[in-house]
Amino acid sequence: MGTAVKGWVGLLYFVYIIETEDGTYYTGMTNDVARRFQEHIAGNSRGAAYLKMHKPKYVVYLEERKTRGDAMRLEKQLKQDYKFKMECVGPRRDIREVIDSELSYR
């Protein structure tokens, strides 16, 4: 799980599920995990509106995709298929620890 890595294949994209403090889930996509999660925590204008009302706490799913299109299709599937989404939810990782881990790759 590196962060938006540039290589011969181009940028990598990541699809993720965040569990909030109130136990709800937010699904998103990014090409820079650390930056996006920091935006979510900050609750600023660049973060998701949903996460301004539901504070992000854990990352429960993080999947790498080689193309933006593949990432967008997976994100759409997760948002439309609740059963599939719940099957993907895995162990909780504190969102701040995930940020620290991602930044260590830079």
C-alpha cells in the first residue's frame, strides 16, 4: 500500500472505506492516500461533506487499482452493493496511523 506511485505504469489509484465515530461508512477514491485522509480529518472545504458531520476514525478497506477507470468502477460497486461493501470491510486501522504509514513511503 504505497501512496500515488509514479512508475512505468503511471499513477496508482486507491479505493477506500472509512468507518466514522458513529459507526457509519464512507467510500471514496484517491491517487494520494495521505493527502486525502488528511483532508478528511481536517474537515476543510477539500474534504468530503459527509465526513464533516461524521468524523472519520478507521480505515477498514484500502484497495489499489492501476487505472482511474478501474478505481471508479470499484468505488461505484461498493456504493451500490451494500452486501459487497460489508464483505470488503476488514480490520480497523486508525486513520492517523494509515496517514503516518503512507507518509513514510515518501
